[in-house]
Amino acid sequence: MKKLTALFLMFAVIAVSCKKDKAPEENTSTPYDLRDGLWWVNEGAFNGNNGSVDVITDDSRVARDAFRQSNGTGMGDVLQRVNVFGDQSLAVLNGSNQVIVMHTADMKTVRVIANLDYPRDAVIVGAYVYIAQGALGGKVGKYRLSDGALVNELTVGQGPERLLEDNGKLWVLNSGGWAVDNTISLIDLSTFSVAQTITVHDRPVDIELDESSGMIMVLCSGDILYDANWNITGHTSAAIYWIDNSNLNVTYYELPVSGDHPRSIAWSNSRNELYLANQGIDAFDVQGNEICSICWTGDAYAVDADNEGNVWVMSTPDFTSEGIMNKVNAANWQTIASYASGIGTSAVVDPR
């Protein structure tokens, strides 16, 4: 990989392998391109202004809060999403109501798109940044990447949560935010208009794409029902949808246990498997057939997969103390290693 920028970071190994592998030596002055490691996305605590990204190298060195080390200041409040688009990346902070555009190689800030309305996700397509916003009435803002200026806004469903761009279409999951929604808005980027709306189960919150088949996979977490005194009176079902991108044909799997409200799925390109974080990890194939239930047992706040056949399971005890990042071999579901991670670790991003 071409080395664009060398960044000197202090690396500290913060945990050792569950199999008691030899801990790597601490290295205090290694020139390092941040694209040479996986990024751990830490939401941080609400009003804590401690959203952060940790970087783990292939030889298990961990750089804590790499953005702060590169910029001299933290990212901000409640880091919802980090997405990589070649040489530039986006960090979405809904507590700070901003999106940071940064260089992928060293996380140095290029510009900040500020004064947003509860942003939850952002993608770069061509010369524009598209940002999902709104805790209730939802919109997608179109901003120029070159200077961060607002070009246009488009109304979508309530509480848009996640975005995915594929072949000129922008998929917008409308989770409802502080209310409830059960729709997906498909935006035609050539006209910047909503071309179609798909109705699903309550609160669609996560989305994955299998590029080889064109299958779109969507997790709906379901809703918790309350009475006038905020006592829980019931639940709507959670479900996983498989949507054929060529004809929008839909199949779904409804989770069998009422009250389960998972928030995270992950697609493994190396194994052609979909993983669900829900009282452990379940696995499915691209057609929606269950491969195994509770393949891995343990606290699973979120799940991601890398290109080496590993599953990364994030355990979050609360939003005031560090979490645990578990590296799991999907071939046998054995935990390879466990590391201390940041507060509210919710995603793993491969910038390569």
C-alpha cells in the first residue's frame, strides 16, 4: 500500500490474547499510516465529548484515540458513525451536530460541516456529502465536499438512521428517531428525489450490502410500547430483511423472542455470511437461511466482520467505562483475543 503520510503515535497494548499469545512490544515512535489497521469506533458518553477512534494493527498494537493524537483535540460528542471513502473519511457526531471530513491516512481534519440537525450517518458520492438528519421529521442534506456548503435538502421519513449508496441509489433507513417509523426511502441521486418507499418492520436501524449478489440486508429492531406512565406494555417484533436490489423482492426473518431489540448486523464478504448481534451472535446466509443460533455466547452490543474471516464482537457494560472488543474466528466461533476498547464501541471499520 502506498504510504502517503507518516504519523507518530504512542502505542500501548491494553490486553492480551485469550489464548495468552505473547504480547507485542510497546512501540513509542513508529511511523504509521492509519490505513494499515482496523478502526474501532467508540460512541462515548452522552455530553461527555469523548467520541473516539482506536486503531489496532495487524500485529495487535493499539493506538488509543488516534484522532486526538493527530489533531490535538477530541472528535466531539456521541460518535455515531465513521465511513471511509478512499483518501477521505467522515465522522458523524450527533451530540455535537457535526460531520468531520478527514484524511484517511492520518485522521487530520479537512473541514467540519457544522450546525446540523441530529446527524446519524453520512456518505460521500462523487463531489457531494449526503447527511441523514432529524430526530423526528427526517431529511437528507446534500453538501459540497469541496467546501461543506449546503446544496439541497430532501424530506424522508422520521429519524433517518443509516445510509447506503449503491449504483446511483441512496438507501435511507427511517427508524423514527424519538418517535417510530417503519420505512426505507430510496433516493435517486441523479434527480435527488425519493423514487420509492419500502415498508418494513418497525425501526430499521442497520443495513449491509453483498456486492456480489446485489442483496441488501436490513435489520429492524422493533419498537417498545409504553402506556401513559411510561410502563412497558408490549413489543413489536424485530426482523431481518433480504431485499433483491434488481427487483426489490423482499423476504424477511422475524425474530422469535418478543422483547429482543437488536441494533447491529454485519456482512462477511470472505465467508458470505450475515451476523446478528442479539444475546450473542447468530449467523445467516445471503438467502436468509439460519446457519447457527447463538454461534458465539456473550454480551454483544454490536458486531462487525473483517476480510480475514474474523468476527469482531463489541461488549458494552455501560456508557461510562471501557468496553471489551472480542476477536472471534467465524470458522469455529472461538475467541482469538479480547481487548479493552473505548466507551460505547459500536463498529469496526477497515480503511483499506
